[in-house]
Amino acid sequence: MLLNERQTQKGLLVSVCDADILGESFENDDVSLTVDADFYDGEEVDDEAAVESLARCSVANIVGTRAVDIAIEHGFVDEENVLDFEGTRHAQLLWL
């Protein structure tokens, strides 16, 4: 997985994606999703590092079947809030 962390005025913004979908675009009816390298490219990490980053973030964008499954498994995202796009998955996380 690829992990990118950015410090913002609102806290830590994390983007996590499966490495094999970087640069790909996906469709779901009238909605499209592009896994843009400017936003998602980052350090290649294992599951543990991704979980640690998600635990510290204020906001996260998570894309890819593996990345979203890990977020669900560790209780960061509820399955019913996940969007499916042509064979991949997308979720957003916002801590209030």
C-alpha cells in the first residue's frame, strides 16, 4: 500500500491506496474516481503502518480493495459506508 500524510490546519490528512491502482480511473454510474498520483502516491508501507496512520489522522481517503478492507477490519470504516467502483473500493474517514 501507498501512504501519504499531510499536516493541515484541520489536522493530519492521510491518503492510503493499493499500490497497483495508482493512476487508474474507475466508474460507478455517474461518479468517477481517479487515483491521482499527486494525492495518493507516497511511501510504500505494510498493513501495520497504515493502521497506525489511520489511528492518528483527522481525515483519511482510502482507495483499493486491500486498503479499504484493512480500514474495515480495524474499525475505522463501516462496511455500509464503502463505495464500490468497477472492482475497487473507496472510503473516507473523518474524526469529529
